[in-house]
Amino acid sequence: MSDQSADHHARTPRSEFNSYYALILTFAIPVETLAWGLSALWHRRLPCAGPIARARRTATEITPMIFRP
């Protein structure tokens, strides 16, 4: 059998990941709401994604960057 003990990567606890995700989402909601409103005014039509969807996408993109080696 091969030794697979060297392949273990340090995994981030799920609760820590969720805490960072919630914190980033909390700060992203007002920013994305403002950006969504400005985009609606600038283009004179509503953007496809609402402010909550935009904030969730932002949090989903940023949170894994924190835990990369």
C-alpha cells in the first residue's frame, strides 16, 4: 500500500468559513445595493441580478481567496 499521509491538506473549519462568508456578505449588501441602484439609474433599466444576488456572488468569490495558501 502506498503512504497517503503526506497528501493531507490543512482544511479550514466549516464554521470559520461560514463566519467569514457571513461577515463579507454583511458588508457587501449595502455596497452592492448602491452599485445596483447606480447601474439602474445610469442604464435606465433594472440589472438582471438584484442586489442580494450580487452580494452573494461577491461573498462567494472573496471568501475562498482568504483561505488559499
